[in-house]
Amino acid sequence: MESLIGRYWKELQQKIVSEQVFYLFVMLIFSEGCRCMKGIAYSGKFTQKSFKMSFEDVYDYDFKVAVHRFSEKVDWVLVENDEEIQRILGDVENYISTYMRNDVCGKGEGITEKMDVLLQAVLELEGWSGTYQSTPASVQKLVAELLSGSQAKHMLDLCCGTGLYGLTLYHKLSRENPALTFCGIEVEPVLCDIADINLYLHGVERGRIVKTDLLALPRSTVEELADLIVMDIPRGNNVAETYDRRDYRLIHFDKQHIYSDWIFIQDALYRLNVKGRAAVLATSGALIRLNEKGLREQIVLSDWLEAVITLPSNLYPRMGIGTELLIFNKNKRPERREKILFIDISSYYKNEKRNMCVVTEEGIYIAGKCYRHGTELSGISVMLKSTDLDADTCSFKPIQYIQLKEEERLDSNTTVEDIADIIRGSQTLTKIAEQEKGTACFINIKDIQDGRIIYETAERIQEGHPAYKDKFRVREDDILLTSKGSVIKAAVVGANPPPAFISGNITLLRVDERKYDPYILLEYLYSGQGQLALERIQSGTTIRILSNASIKKMKVPEYDKELMKVIGKQLKQNRERYFSEQKRLTESYQKERQKLLEILKEEKDGKDFY
């Protein structure tokens, strides 16, 4: 279905801008959905009049205003008079109609469920243009699973967009609680109108959409506090706002600027009643930035944070950054008070089209099990006392505390500083005027590939360069780590290296072989546990940094020293054989390939056709 919708979308994009395509697709979904509910059919041109006529028997004034305003977003003069546009819209309308009226195609789903599927597909396509980012379906399902069984009476969907995210949870809860009310809050006028129509088509009688800028200074009081709040903080626009001391939500903040994601978080807590819960989707920066440390500390002191769940990356179109789900609860169960559950399901994903992924059913099940029962699973979840949070940062990052628990299981008192010298590379510019004339290699991140140092790609420096010092020169069996970037790469220096020096993006570990073996340390850094340990000690949000101070304190496994010498020597020999054989096979392949191509070349009288 998504591929067919995508094909129509691309066809229409050749005629009109993406935003107009989005509006027209939503209108087609809504108008056909409304007709299906009434059991009527329509054939003819798709026009502004035909869209409005779909709702002609609805007498609610606010609803009619929303339909009218939404319809005005389209350039109907162009749409109604272009034959190619009308042909495409006719095809789309026929497909939507068939999908909604056909139980086989719809897999037995109701009309509203089918509308949701279509709308989700359209929102994903719109997300690639960067205009509107909608909460992925798998994330909606996860939140609905975690918050099911809630006895809420009043539900809020903050930054609601089209309302799709909140409505998923609302329908699950309202089956057991028909009196549940729903309110969506959104700043974009057109999304407010879309959400208004969506609410009507979903049969939400006790619902409304309110246009409000949550970043603006709030009223001193809220009309009605909520029992349950969901919010997906808008992505791609997290900017530093000037702190306003009149803002009641930020009474525990004392900096000059505050990032907008924390204004959204504080707003959710401000609107939550004394027994309420909130599920907030945010990016990783909100969990670790020092700028908002005081706000995190106040939440911990109030004992409002119940759980933090790390989700996979690449869930949103054009957004490769990670996603965190924070669950706040102002009325925790006695056994969960003064404790926080940290869960990491970032590895529970499956890839989908266009470099996007979804949370797997197993990931949703594991997160639900851990959240409901407070279950601790090795490498996945840990229940921590509030007093055990990192005192320096008050970090909410799950991987940090999950790794701490794994290190406790490691049962080791040995740290990297106990066994190795740690040297950060030269903090000088890599670009120099006469680098081609130099004879020494200047190693940077790009020169570490697949566990090896590729000297051929490195820049060259002369003896007079500031990095040309013995302190920064690599030696056999040194371990090099990349100290910047989201992906940490490691390599070991082989025998007889050329004159080579490390840049400021590289950290060198020179292992004291009387205390530890460098090849065993390298294997630990490659391991899943080692990668978790390195990720935990990285700092920064936009640019991830691995500092010497953090590396020093990282624990490593303890082994018998004599055994390490034997195993380490064999690991080194095995590694050298592997790369030697790899080089031989590559050279043999290239040589044979060239010979075969030369034969073809001669056969075709020297014409280079391949």
C-alpha cells in the first residue's frame, strides 16, 4: 500500500509542491472515509465543493469552520483545471475507496483504522519533506501498550499535530472508560483544522482541539489538569530560548537560556494533576545537557520520573538521531517510589524502506514487561534508586546506568588508567600548506577502517609540524581510539609502522604489557560490553566526545597475567595472518581481474566497452 501511495505522491509532486500534495491526500482520505461511514459513493472530479459536500450533514459550527479553513489551503484554480492533476487524484480516490470498502484489502479493519493507516503513510511521505514529523506507528503502539489500563478521566495530547498519536491511545483507553475526555493542543493552524476533522471522523464526542503556543508564557492557572498526557516534542527545531522569570513552569531554572524541549517537558508536568502520568518523546540531548541539570534534579526530588526508555534510531523520516521515551508519574506505586526504571530497547528494530526502521514486536513486549513489573534484564533494564543518579550531571540516559550495572557484574577493580598511558593527539589543524612534502603520516578518524590503520590515506606532515613529537608518535601494539563522533572506532598498530603521529581526534592507549595485554584489551573494546562502556562515557549531544578523564575510570575484565600473555600472543599472530591473507587475496583478485579485462579489450579491437 505504501509503495502505491508513494507512486501517486511522486506523480503529483511533478505538478504541485509537496505541501499541497499533502493537503490533497488528507482531504481525499477524510472525504472518502466520511462517505464510507455513511454508505454512499461518489464519482467525479475532486473539487473544493466535493470535499465540503462530504460533510454537508454535519451541523457543528466549529467543525464546519475547520473544514472550510482547511479547504482554503489548496490552489483549487490549478487543481480543478489541470487534467493531469485530476487524473492522478481520480486514481488516488479510487484506490482509497477500494481499500476502505474492501475487507480483504483492509484486513477486516474498521473505517477509522483504515483511515489511520492511510494517514500514517501520507504523514511519513510528508515527513521526508521536513514540514511535519508524525509519531511512527510502532512508537504509538509502544506507548499505548505501556499506558493501557489507565483509569484517566481527562487526556491531553500536547503538540498533537493531526491528532493521530493521541487518538491511538485514546481509543484503547475509552473502551474501558467511555467517559474519557480528549484535548489536543497544537500551534499550527492547519494542523488544528486537520485534527478537528480527524476527531469528528473518529467519533470522539468528548474531544476538542485548542490552538496554543506551548513555548509562550502560560497563564498562572490551567483550566483543567490532566490525568494522562502524551507528547511528541517537535523535532528538528530545538533552539535556545531566552529564560523568562515570569514563567511559572521554570521556577527551578537559573540560566540565561533554556532549550525549547525542556519548556515542552515542563509544560507537560505543569498540566498534570497530582495523580497523573505523562509519556513524553524527546531526543537524547534533553537527558544529559548540563544546561537543564537543575530541572532534572527537581524532577528527581519530586519523585515524578518513573521510567526512561531508549528507542532505536532512524524511526522518523530524515531524523537519524535517537529517541527517548520519558514516563512521568506523580503518584507512583509504593514499591516504585524514589526509584527510576531505565530500559534500552535500541537494538530491537527492523529496517524498513528509505533508511527507516520500526520498533519490533519483541521490543514492545520487553519494554512493557519491564515497565509493568519493574523487571531487570541484563544489558536491557535496571531499577535504580533516585539517590544513585550521576551527581555531576543528573543524567537520565538509560545506557549509562545499565552499563554501570553490567560493570558491577564484571566484578573488576581494574581500570584503564591502571594498565595503560592515555594520550590525546595533537590539538592542531590538520590542513597545512606543504603537507604533500612531508614524510610522516598524520592519523585522523578517516584513516581507521575495519580495525586497521590505513596509512596510505593519511595526510603527510614535516618534522617541523607541532604534532611531530615523540609524545604523539605511534608504536607497535598501541591501541588507537577515535575520540569524536557517534561511532567509536578502534585499531591496533601493527609491526614496523611508518613514522606516524595522531591528531586531536584520536586517543592512544599504550598498554603496560607487564600488567595487561593490548590485544585482549582491544578484544574487550570490540565486544558488546566494551562498546556499551565506551558509549556510556561519551559526552556531548551534537558532537559526541570521548575524553581522557572518562576513559581512565572505565573498568576492564581481570584475567590471570600469564594466561593473558599466552592468549594475547596468539590473538596477535592470528590477526596478522588474517590481514596478510586478506591482502594476498585482494591482490590476486585484482591481478586476475585485470588480465581477464585485457582479454576482452583485445577481442573488441581495443574498444573499451566495459
